Amino acid sequence: MPIEPGLTDDEIDRAERDFGIEFADDHRAFLQAGLPVGPSWPNWRGEGRRSLAKRLQLPADGVLFAVEWRQFWGADWGPRPARMKDALRTARYRLDRVPQLIPVHSHHYLPAGRGSSGQPVLSVVSTEVAVRGADLADFVEVEFGSGQPRVTDAVATVAFWSELTPRTAGPP
């Protein structure tokens, strides 16, 4: 994986401002240490604005797809409206209020939030969510290093997204 020089404070601030996001502290430090580049990595310096916006929207879009095509409905969303357009409107409203996920690599995300650190990295594909690393360092080690997690019993603690993780033990 090619690595470019890390993002500057100004580049991080610009990405946060342009996309209305806040990187978690460990995600920010990771991107400032070196910027991994390639088709599966979000390139906060050189990737097009539309492409980055799409990456940010993918987790919510996957849930909306499941609402429309798989009859998914959030546990605390109340009764599901009978009309699909009303169900999708309600789902969008609810998804606008869950913690935002920031892409790390491919379909792997960290929760947004300055002042936070050490959150598990989540694999998010539609409504299938799994912990892929106890934290960002663990994720990088599992995906690109030895393949052995440092922590084997990490659990997701992010509102809404954690509710979509399997309740049984086992590999993600």
C-alpha cells in the first residue's frame, strides 16, 4: 500500500469543514502520520469531493436499501409506516441522528468525533455490521500486518451501529 506524506492540520480542518465531519483523535493522528492511498483508501487530499461524499454516505445508504428491499426496520424507530416513501422518510430522519461513521478503508469505518479515541473499527455493508479491529491500530495489524488481533473480544459501542452487530461470539 503506497503511503503519501501525512495530512497537515489545515488539510484535516478543510476536510472536516467541507464534509461537516470530525475525525476521531486516533483517526486524525493516523492520517497525519501518513496518508495511505489506493482504490480502497479514502484520499482526503486528492480524491474528488463527490467520491468522498459518497463514501461518507454509504453506511446510511446501505440501511436505506435494506429498509426498501429487505424489510429492515430499526428496533427503536417505532411502528413502520405502511407506505414505502413514508418508511424511507422516517428511516432517513432516524439515520440523520445516529453517530456518523468515517471511512478508514473500503467498507471499514470509525465513529466520528473529536475528543474520542480507541473506538472499534466496524465493517459496514448494508445492515451487516461487524467489529474488524478493537481500535484503529488493531485493525491495521489485522488487515495489513500479522493478521492477528491484539484484542479478540472487542465489541462495538456506537449507538445504532452496535445494534446491528451479531450477538454471538466468533470472528467478524
